[in-house]
Amino acid sequence: MQSTYSNWQKKQIPENLRDELIFISEDEKLIEDCFYQYVSFGTGGMRGLLGVGTNRINIYTIRRVSEGLARYIESKGEEEKRRGVVIAYDTRHFSKEFAMETASVLGAHGITSYIFKESRPTPQLSFAVRDLNAFAGVVITASHNPKQYNGFKVYGEDGAQLVPAGANAIVAHMDEIEDIFEIETRNINELELQGIAHWILEELDTSYLNELLSLKENAHIDLHLSIVYTPLHGSGLVPVSVGLRQFGFSNVHVVDEQTVQDGSFPTVSYPNPEEAEAFKLSIELGKRVGADLLLATDPDADRLGVAVRNGQSYELLTGNQLGSLLLDYLLKIQLENGELPSNGAIIKTIVTGELGAKIAAKYNIATVNTLTGFKYIAEKIAEYEESGEYSYLFGYEESYGYLIKTFARDKDAVQVALKVAEMTAYYAQQGKSLIDVLNELYKEFGYHKDALVSLTFEGKDGQEKMAAILSHLREMLPSELAGISVIRIEDYLTRGAILADGTVEDILLPQENVLKFVLENGSWVAIRPSGTEPKCKYYFGIVADSQEEAENLLADLKSAFL
């Protein structure tokens, strides 16, 4: 670690990184954290703090992963190099610069690149890979992380995030790199003249928006519905606002202060549409214009947050609540139109609530569970396209990620923003709000309450503490929680589920460090370290007869773990 730090001190590096080297020079702990490892790369890509060092996101660590990707593509052949890589980026600090660095490294290997001229959403990148028949895609983003972060996500030729085999191959090539300061690059202007680098935008905008229009399937809606939308300083502004207009909605208000594409996210402390604070300006505008629906996308527009009018105030929907509402609406409309397939299936993750599965069963639709991460949902979509076993209808995860149509293969907040507007307008015609519909679902299937608690563990010490938490739980498996019997313990690390009678069943999913406890009343708790953030996440899924009962049980279960 010290030798790596010393090596960086000897190099000619950009001024901002040089200044940071000087700043950390007296802090041994900080030096260690910046240099003790390379930023990890996996199926979720690479995400970390911006800054100097091997354990930070900067031009050198971006070049390293780009070089690994380039060598991976070279190993596949000349045709794959010609098909090339689509590169998109969000509005974060250095995102466009990192996109250019990526293209310059790929160009040094003669690999074609298609670079968006402007910031565009992650799902549009996924669509573009498929539309251009590229071999891979890259998006520079840290999704909904705070402003201090950035990242690098890789997509395969199907437009989906890489699964483990592809990610591991790239990592193997990255590990072969001896000196990240010697990675070869090419000037973008020269690559453009040589026909290796290409700028894209307008044609892809048009193609993507045309696909979005295919989502419109219900003409019996109130197009005068009052909507407020905010891109939270991110990349969703063009496709969401244009998409709503093309859907026919004429009463759309955009939060002007948050249309500015600024990686400092100056109007919010955290650009996360899961958080109430991110809706502050939307709520203020909503009250002024009498909006029925508030929509917010995160910086790369793959996650959607929704708030709906409830009396004189607005109520934020959780990812599970919105997923359940969308699922019920989609299946209802398909049934009414005579389009519901007999072999239909929805796909969700193991930490997503169970209300959706109950709704699907009502329509005789199967539910398939995957590990956390939309890449696994996309993998199943591709599998069922090939096998014909199921017809894909909807995929979602509790962390505000949803996919309706498969022209993109990652969660798509743009698609869902348009569909949520349609759904809200549909129920408005019947004199109902989304809260009314949600309460109807609770009456039919029981009250469901879901919660997530994330504990942050920064740095090397934090990683060790997270590992210790899971190890301790495995040593002390509970037989009951909050006075309710545990009937099933799912350990995704050992890929075994222990039943109450001691029987062990196989878990037919890939290995992952997750523990899930299922209670006799249908409630559950799951614990997993995040793959993209320095956090240990506790998921709570509560089933009860009433809201009060659910809140009491949630408090008891939190006390048992936290």
C-alpha cells in the first residue's frame, strides 16, 4: 500500500488529484483507505468515492476497467470489436470526462465506440446497445448515491448488466495490468476522423421514444391529470417530459430548479427518489398547481419515486407499494383486453415484498424470484425468451426499480413514469386515488408493510464489520423472532433452506451472502451486504391484519436485529 502511494506521488497527475495527495499526506488511515485495494468490480460494475488512489474513482481507475473491458472484447474477435461499445453517462462530476476516457482506451485497441453527445438515462443506454447491435455498453453513473460518488457499469450485447461470468473475465484482464499509468489511450478527435468513435443522440432519442409509445394501451383515462415531475438534476428530463407529452398529458409541471444538470445536486442533500427530502420542491410545486401525482427520477433515471395526493398532503409510495399497484393494473388491463397469456410470469427479487406474488396468483400468473440486482431479472427474461417456458409480464425490485417492456433490459424509470401517469389517470376516472386502490389490495390480501434499514460501514474496517455481522447470525440462528416461530431460514451463501423440523432444502439460485428468516405468519426479515455501497441492509416484510399491528411487529423485529 505504501509503495503504491509513493508511486502515485512520483507521477504527473491532474492538479485536482495532486492536491488531494498533498491533503491526505499526514493521515495514515486515509492513505490506507485510498490505496489498500483497487475499487472492486463485479456484476454491478464499479462504484466508489471520487478521489485520488486505487480505491477511488478517477481517470486511472476508469482507464483500468476500460482496459479490462477492451481486452475482453479483443478476446472475442474482430467482429465484436467492430460492433463496439455504446457509452452513456449521467450528470455527476466527471461523468462525461470518464466517458471520453473510456472511448479513448477502447479506441487504442481499435474498438468502435458510440458516445452519447449529452447525458441520457441508463435504460436508454440498455436500449441503445440492442438497437445498434453493439457488443457491449458502458454507463458512467453512481445511480442514486451522494454527489461524492461515481461509477462504471458494463452491459452485455443483450442490453443487460453483466452476469458473473462476464464480470469475472473482465476482472481477470484487469488483474493482468501491471501499471495503470501506462495504459494506452487515443485522442477522441483522431478516433472520430478514423471512424472508430461516433457521436449519437437524436436518432436514439427518437427510437427510444417510439418504443415508449408502445406502452400506451388504455385510452379511457383523464389526460388532464395534473402531474409534477423532477429529474433531480439528472438525465431523465428529456425522455420523461417528452414521453408524458407524447402520451397526451397536457397538464405537466416540471420543477425548474431541478432541471439544471449539476453533479453537486444543489437543491437536495441526496438525489434519491426513495427519500422524502428529495420531494420537497415537488411537493411545494404540487400544492401550488394542485397536482394529483408527483414523479421523481434519480440521476441516471433508472429508479422512480412517486408521491400521490392524499387529502391536503402528499404520500410517498414505497417501492413495494408502487410495484404491487403497477402489477395489479397491468394484469387487470391485459385481462380486460383479452391479452393475458396462460403462461405469464412476473419476476421479482428475494428481498422484494410478497404482496405482488399474491396479486399475481389471483390472475393465475407465476412468480419467479431472483437474487438482488436487475441483472438477474434480465437474465431470466432472456432465458424465457429462448425456452418459451414463461411469457414475461413485469419485473421489479423493492429499491424502486421496474421494467415493463423488454426493449430495455434494465430497470427503466422512464417507462414506469409514463405507466404510473396512465394508471393514476385510469383510476381518477373512477373517482379513486392510488391510495384508495392500495387499501383495496390490503383488504383483499392483508396489510403489508415493508421497511429497509441500512447501516453504513465505510473503509476497510467497515467491510470486516459487515462480514462479522453475517457470521455471528449464522452461529446463532433464531428459532423465533418477536414471539413468532421461524419456519424457514434461507442461507444463500450455503444455498440451503433450513425448515422448522430441521429438513434442509436446496436453494436453486447462485451463491450470495444473504440470510432470510421467514416467520409463521408470513412476515420475513433478510440481511445482506450491499454489492454497490458500503452498507449492510436489513429488509423487513410484515404481514398483519391492520396497520397498527404491522407497525408494532416491525418495531419488535427491528429491536431483535438492530
